[in-house]
Amino acid sequence: MIKNLLFDFGDVFINLDKKAPELALNKLGVREISEEMTNWHNSYEKGIISTDQIIKNYLNSFPQLSALSFKNAWNSIILDFPQHRLDWIVRLHKEKKYRLFLLSNTNELHIEQVIKNMGAIRYSKFQSCFERFYLSHQINMRKPDLDIYDFVMQNDNLQPKETLFIDDTLLNTAAAASMGIYTWHLEPASDDVTQVFNLKKELF
């Protein structure tokens, strides 16, 4: 029986446009995302490099960029947070039937943009629904590395067979499943997190 719900954030609760940053950077003369740049992104998500450092890396490699133009392109991925999802997680929290956790690959700039888009009060209301609010850049780990799932399981004394992990990225759900955690690979184009008890009813 599921006792714990572990949620991703982007494209589960908040809507994303994952193609937007690369398109915006392309318009600014960044023609492709190299392996080195992907390494910067991953390091930034792990909190290994700072916001100032990733901006410096980009500006050194692409002098036509400014800090502001980079930030605007970088944050273009962040869209809206539908009210019905916030209402749903607030209700779920009040019911106290499940332990609720959030586990997100993210970074300082994106969280700042999320708070700006949502408003500080709505963001705080959302955050307070979770027993633990794990952000990759704060815990220095990221999905789909197995150590992040092990850390959450150990840190909160969770049992894999009592835990459902919900994420829109197949690599992430596959990694969790390899550790015995139940998973739902949510498809943002057709699924909504609020449908979990219907679409995964065999687990409840």
C-alpha cells in the first residue's frame, strides 16, 4: 500500500516550455548546446557552480550575451502554475493520509523565476504542503543519479514499496523503479497530476 508520494515539480505541478531556452539562446547567437554547456547545466543543478559562475561561463563563451539576456533566455522555460493543482495538493496535505515530498532538478535562477511567476504567497503555500522539499541545487544531487533516491529514502525513512514517485522524465522514473520504488511516468500533454488516484488506482 502506498503511504508516501514523491513528486517532481516541473511539468508535474508547474508548466514548462522545455524548448524555449534553447530557442531563445539560438536567437542570441548560441547555435547549439555543447557537451561542455550540458556539463555546466548539470553542475549548476547540483549546486556545484553558482549563478554568477554559469553566467560568467556563458558570457565568456558568447560575448554578445549580457547577464540579463542570458537570464531571460534561461528562465523562459518557466510558465504558469495552474490553480487547480495548487488546490489539489493543499487538500491532499490537509487530509494527512499520505506523506508528501517534492524532489526537483532545478537551480537558483529557476526557483527565483518560479516565485516571481507564482507570487511569494502562493509559492510558500505550495511549499508548506510537503514534509520535505528537495531541490537538487540545495542537496548537491540530481535525478536520475541513484544516490538522490537513496538519500531521500534514507533521510525520511521511506520504504520503496510504500512510495510512489511521479515524474515526467522517463530516465528519472526508470532510475527510481530500479530501486524498487513505484513510479508514474506522467505525460504532460495528456496527464494531470491530480488524476493520480484514478490512473494509478491499483496502487491505492
